[in-house]
Amino acid sequence: MTLDKARVGQKIIIKNILDDNIRVQAIRLGLYEGANVKCSAKIPFGPIIIGNRLQEIAVGRELAKKFKSMF
């Protein structure tokens, strides 16, 4: 499954990031393969808000489709 399929409140483990360029940028934000995050909110027709430790990150839907996850 991909990150865009997460439900609000669901804990997620990022398994794989499908694009090498995105992987490098995501690591800077603390989103890396094996990271445990939580879906804080889903904006209708907008981004998915991911909680990672003490920060929240808005990830666009198309970008979220490139994160393979395990729920």
C-alpha cells in the first residue's frame, strides 16, 4: 500500500520510497525507510498530514503515492 491510503490516526511504517530524488529530500524531513509515523489528518482533495516525532509534515497526494507503507 502507499501512504495516500492511510486513515487518520493510523500508525504507519515507511517501507520504501520509490523515487531516488524524493528519498533524498524526504530524509531531510525525517521521512526515511523504516520510519514510524502517524497520519494526523487528510485534507479533502489536498495533502496528507504526517506526524513524525514532534513535527507535522504536509505531503501532497501525488507525492504520497510514491511512499510504500505498511499499516
